[in-house]
Amino acid sequence: MNYEAVDIRKELQAISSVFSVRANRREIKWFCEIGESIPNEFNTDPRRLKQVLMNLIGNSMKFTFKGYVKITAELIQIENKPAIKLSIIDTGLGIEKKD
């Protein structure tokens, strides 16, 4: 992992612009909610962050045929250290539960 100071807001907005176009083509809604407490810079691996988000959001869009896909970012604390919680929420098919 190559950690560096990353402008999280800028990264999320760039990813959001890509997926808003895809959502529009698929006639579903796209939301990107970045919490006000998210700092502009955060130490992370930008390449891996983008890779993981692109894969998760891409899969979410792939299996959402109506409704919406949303990414949220919020600042949380883990063991008294700041962390960013990223969530991908959708109205897609989901994974079938096995009993």
C-alpha cells in the first residue's frame, strides 16, 4: 500500500461524475453524499481506494434496474483515530440468502 494525503472530496466527486453518467443511461438515480465533517485530505492509498470504489459501485449499478445507487462518506472514529466510512447502498437485486 502506498499511503499519501488524498483529497477525498475531489476523488469522490470524480468517481461520482463517472457514475452519474452511467446511472442516467440506465435510467436510475445516482446520489453521492459526503458528510460535512469529512476532511479535505486524508491519508490513504488513492489507487486502491479508486479501484475498490469503482468495483463496488460498478457491481451495484450492474444489478440495479430501477431505483437508485448511492455512495455515502462519513467521518467515524475507530480506536480513537479518525476513519472514513464509505457505504454503497442500492435498490438492486441483492444476494439471495441461504438458510
